[in-house]
Amino acid sequence: MAESRRLAKLGAYLRPHWREATLGIIALLSVNGLGVYIPWLIRSAVDQLSASFNLNQILRYVVPIILLSSAMWLIRMASRIWLFGVGRQVEFDLKQQIFEHLLKLEPSYFATNTAGDLINRATSDVDNIRRLVGFAVLSLANTVFAYILTLPVMLTISVDLTLASLAVYPFMFWLVHLFSNRLRKQQAVVQEELSDISELIQEDISGIALIKIYAQEENERRAFAQKNQQLLAANLQLAKSRNILFPLIGGLANLSSLVIIWLGATRISAGTLAVGDFLALLIYVERLVFPTALLGFTITAYQRGEVSIDRLESILAVTPKIQDTEDTVHLPLAEVKGELTATNLSFSYPNANTPALENINFTIFPGETVSIVGAIGSGKSTLANALPRLLDIEPGQLFLDGVDITTIALADLRNAIAYVPQDSFLFSTTIKNNIRYGDPVSEQQDVESVAKQAQIHPEISHFPQQYETLVGERGITLSGGQRQRTALARAMLVNAPVLILDDALSSVDNQTATQILNNLASGADRKTVIFITHQLSAAAAADRIFVMDKGKIVQTGNHLELVQQDGLYRNLWSQHQVEELLH
């Protein structure tokens, strides 16, 4: 069942390129046809020249043989170009398909599937499939054609010699069948170990600063050595199986040539076999030896490809939980006012014992700035992720301008809501390109305008290359506060009606954070701002404050109202004041 499913997938990969694949197969058929005809011509030449040997007779056979051999070489090259080209095309298609599919998956998928493993599948496994649809298909087709076209001709020359020379072949195919399952399982182990080592490399490179801070180089070296040893052991097991199988196949294939030489020489001396027939049979057997001996490498490519098909399809088979449906409605950006409503909003993470959000109700009005405060783990970030539908929220709980967010086209929803997380990811490009990531054609003056509002412009102006300054991977060359303000400028440039700041100013001092909030709250075109923070001085400037505890909103009001109430906010404010005095 699994085998038929893999073959169906292989057919699906090849279907878009059926013309090139067909041309390659036809070319292979022609090559094998010529490969059968040329020995037959040699047979006739030997028999003819045995009777009358002269230059004209030689040229009569030699010239056609040279021309046919040249044509055979050219057609073989064409078949390789077509079939290997199909492999490259399939490789391109799969990489594109995987990348586009990964872009559709929700962030939670990447929390359980590591980048190292996904990268390995998108590179190493795709490369294995390329070899399968290129080399393996070419080799298998060549072997099939060689047998189908050669065996009937050999049988017409001598049935008993042909059967005697091929007597070892059933045993050879039995060996291949015997080893195939072992090779497939060992290849799967190698691929998994390769993914593990790729994952470790990716993690260590990303966390190299942390490794050095805690002086864990030796531990990481040992961890890598252990995984590298496991990969070596898996590769050696696979190599052991191959090194047993492949020489056996090659040796058995060559036995057929020895059989022809032994029996053929006996027949020639007895006068029951013509020299031309003997040479033709010997050439035909040699024609079968190479594709048969190559069968071992073909099996390896096929087994690798099978394992890789399963590993790739395990990614492509994942259905995005958050995607547009047939009932999706469009919400033009120009019509969005920015009102957000929650009605009994609840959400639980998989395998969690308690809900992250529980029966939350609120209405945030267009242009209003709302701060959300609370202890770590109170559900603030979960609420921030729910609003742009980064989490799989049930219908009928969250609304944008009265429209259920689960029915809004994802592109429209996320164009309407700009979100700046605490971990401000920056790309390895210029500051300018990072800021205008959401709108790549923005002019310099627009980039500078939002940078000023985000309070980052003066610092950028002092960089040697200013806005053309390259930031390192993940923005490593900038400080935490600079990264956060650059990410804020990026969100502000897209001019979304709703702006969510999830502790996105944690590395910025209270005065700067307050100034940024004031910039957002001023002007005719005010945004709806949701400011999740632990900086109570900045939060106090908001129109309203939501206080969260254990997944619930336990208090709402402005700063003056809440400090007068006996509740969680007053306790948090008192702690904040004590911390300010200590500093």
C-alpha cells in the first residue's frame, strides 16, 4: 500500500514534465534498439568476412557501424539531458512547493518542528528525489529496454546458451529483494540522523553568544560528537549492506559472460556455433551486465528517494489550521475603522491543563489606546496573538468592526492589524529595507518619518551608512532597544488602523516609551493601539488599562480609576513605585 502511494506521488512529480520525460524514454528506447542492431551487424560482418575478406567488404560494415555508434552516442546524450533535466525541474518544483506550503502554516507548527530538520528535508531529501526521478528512472528504463530488446534476439541465436548465461539472474534478483527492506530502513535512519545533526548545527549557530557566555563550548562539542558518531554508525551500517550486495550483483552478472565464453568456445570447436553468433552473444551478454551491475546503485537511489518522498509528504500533508475558506469575506483597508470586540473569548493550548484565555469580553473603540498589564503568564501575549489570528481561535469570539475575524480574508485582516512582538526579528539587510519590509516601494522620506515617530531616527543618522547600514543576522549588530524601535517603525509604515505592541518597548526606557505612545495617540489619523507592557509608567498614559490575571481580564479603567480601587493594578503600581525609588 505504501509502495503504491509512493509511486503515485512519483507520478505526480513527473506529470508536469511528461513531454521531456517521454522524449527521454523514447531516446533510451532508440539507444537500446541501436545497441541490439549493432552487434547483429557485427555478427553478419564476421560471418561474411570469414567467407571473403577484402577492403570493400570491411568498409561496407565498418562505416555503418561507426555511423550507428555515433548516432547511438548522440541519442544517449540527449536522453540523459532530458531525463536529468526532468530531475532538476522536479527539484525546483518541490523546493518551491515546500517553501510556499511552509509560508501557509501557523507559527505553532514551527514550535514543534525545528528549522534544522525542515531545512534538511527541503535540501537533502529534495536532492534524493531529484536523483530518483533522474538517475533512477533513466537506469531502470535502460535496464528494462535492454532486457526486452536483447533477450529475444539472443534466443533466436541460441536458446540453450542464452538460458545458461541468464541462469544466475533469478538468484541476483532474489538478492536484491532480500536486501531492499533492510536498505530502506537503514536509509531512513541515516536521513533522521542527518536531520538531528543539521538541527544541532542550526541551533548552536543561532545561540553562539549564549554558548560563549556560559562557557559551554566543550559540552556542545561533545553533543555534536555524539550525534556525529550516531550518523557515522548509521552510514556505516548502510555502507556495509551496500558493500555486501553490490559486489555480489556485479560478480553474478559477470558470471554470465564466463558461461558464454566457456560454452561458446566448446560449441565453436565442435563446429555447432558460428564465430559471428558467438561474438554477438558475448556482446549482448555484456550489454546486460552493465545495467544489471548498476542495479545496486539504482536501488540505492530508489530507496533514498522513497524515504525522502515520505519525509517530504509528511510536511506537505499538513493542512494549515488557519486559512481562508469559501465563506471568506473581504474587508478593504480603507473601510477599516479599528474597533475590536471580544465576546466570551477562550483559548487553550494543546495538552494544557488550564485555558490561556477564559471568557474575555471587551470592546476597544477606533483610535483608542489600551494598555494591557499583568503578571507573566497571565495571557497577554496569547491575546495579542489571537487578534491577528496567529492562533486558531473558534468563530464568534473576536470581531474587527463587527466582523468575525475567522471569516475575514487573512491578507485583509493582517493588513488591518500591525503587530510588533517582543522578539523584534530583523532581516540581514539594510535598516531601510527592514523598515519598509511591509511596503518595499516606500520612499526615503516615508521611512524617515516613521523612524522619527519610533524615536530611532537620531541614532540611525549617526550610523556611518545611515539608513543603508547593514544589520547582521536577526539584527545582531543593533542593541535590543534599537531592534525594537526599528521593528516598530516597520509596523507604523504599513499604516494599519490597528497596532499591537506586545512588550515591544521592553528594551526602551520609560520616557522614550511614553513619547512613542504619545506620538501614536496624536494626529488626525489615530490608530487603535494595544500596548502590552510591564512598564507601568508608559501604560498609565493610555486611555484605558486592562489588567489580566490567569487568562482573565480582572480590572478595566484608566490609571486614576484603577489606583483608587483595591485590586491587582494598585499592587502592581505600588511595586513599580518601589522599584523606581530603588533605581
